[in-house]
Amino acid sequence: MQTIEAVSMLFRSLRNLSREAPLQLLPVRCQSNATSTEVNTAANFHFVPVSDPADLQDIEELQDFVRTSKRLFVITGAGISTESGIPDYRSEGVGLYARSDNRPVQYADFLSSSAIRQRYWARNYVGWPKFSSFSPNVSHKTLSGWEAVGKLHWLVTQNVDSLHVKAGSRKVTELHGSAARVMCLSCPAVIPRHDMQKRIKHLNPVWHAESQEMAPDADVFLTPEQIEGFTVPTCTQCGGILKPQIVFFGDNVAKPTVQFVHRMLEESDAMLVAGSSLQVYSAYRFVSAARDQKKPIAVLNIGPTRGDKLADLKVSARCGDVLPQIQL
Ligand SMILES: [Zn+2]
């Protein structure tokens, strides 16, 4: 009890501190005698919506929920990565949509316009060094630990930041792909995003731009003048168009992926949603399917979600405040 209160106080003070500090992504490790809870960076909390500390009774109920399950299915969204310093799209006040007019590229526009591809890759090129440096936080590590002890049957994430994989999760489907890979739209070629970065640099030896804005997919804002003269690489195998291996807005998750996730869900006995408002249908459909299969559903998210009416248990708190406290 005392430890939990100490942790909550620590997070509250950290959050206040981070909101007053200018945006920076320098790592700051929190030292405290009160807890061993790991906090990646104080600045990480810039993109975490304000929330009350987790209620002790809520934590106990969620713990009972997780303990009862033998084959837990977990869905995560942007809310699990905001504590790593990556913004989400929709959170009130701190999400990309609230802070900026910047909107993600639509798949059809990317396909049809070389100017839009040039803009996309120039912005992505500038955002990649920072985006690729983000680290898993305590929530990613907790779920990786649940897999290691056999609690977790399957993990589905809507995030393209690969942080679950970086945290050691293997039983994971990246529903919307990963920004760490680049695919050709005309042949089967797939290359690591880091290799794409080298190719872009090679083609644009003197081009340089900087931006402070960051979106959940490594996109940053640049002016048209900044983008001038930027050259986009094509596939070395066939000359085709290169695109991050992520599902763009306006595109659909591949059917085999959806079928596979449904199979994993059928094999599971309970569902936990962590850090997602479930506004996007690609994830919501699995919650709906879990309800149809009469599987118990718990939702852990700051603020309301589209799945609240289907949930048996709702905890409105920060993932990093709750998940590490669950004792299996
Ligand atoms: Zn190709």
C-alpha cells in the first residue's frame, strides 16, 4: 500500500515536472529510494494525457482478471508508447490532432503522387533518427514478461514503433506493420528502414532539414521549401515505389493477418486492451469478436474508449502506472 502510494506520488511529481520542462528527448533516469519502478525519461510524459493515479481497487480487480486467464489475448495501442516519448494521434490536449494540423498521408495519395511520396520520405527521413531511438518502457517489458511465463497467448499491437519486439515479445502481431521495414510495391523486396536511411543519404548528400514535430509514424512537419531538391530512392531490384511496411490510413490490414489474429483470439480465454481508444476498426473488430465469443474483456486506458460498453472491467489510468503492479 505504502509502496503504491509512493509510486503514484513519484509519477505525479514527474508528470508535473515534465509538463513545465521544454521538449527534449535526453534520457533522464529517475532515482528514488521509494521504488525501483523504471521511468525512461522525464520528458516522455509530454504525450501522456493527464490522469489520476490508478485506484488500488481497480488494480486488484485487473489483477484478478489477469490471474484468472490462462491464455490471455492483449491488444495495445498508442497509449502504451506515449510513455516512451511517442505521441498518439487522438489524445485530448497532447495527441497529434490536438497539437497540430499535421495529418497522416492517405494511401491513395501516396500511390498516385510522386510529389506526395517526395514529401513523405523527406519528412520520414528527418524523423527517423529520433523515432528509431525510442526505447520500450515498463509496460512493454511487463507484457514481454507475461509472455515469458506463459500467461500471454498472443499480443496484437496497433503501433508501428516495434517497441514490443524491442522489449523481447515474440508472440506478437504488428497489425499495422512496422516503420522499421521498407517494402517495394512492385516486387517482394523488403529492406530494413536503416538501410533506406543510408540510401537516402547517399542520394541527398547535401540536403538537410530539421523539425521538432513528431507523429506516431516518424512523420515530422517540413515546409515545401525545405523539401525542395529531395530525391526519393526506388527499389534496387525493379525500380518500383518504396513504402514503409505499414498500413497507411485509407489502406486495409491484409486478410491473412486478420484471419490469423482471429484464430489467436479464438484460442484465447480473455482479452485485455491496453492503451487504445479503439477508434480504429482494424482493432475494434477483435474486441467485438471477443464479445461475440463471450470472452471476458478488460480495458485499461486513460479516458473513454469505443470498447467500454463491451468491457467487463474498465480501468482509466496510465498503462505504466498499472501493468507493472499486476502480480501473476
Ligand atoms: Zn521492387
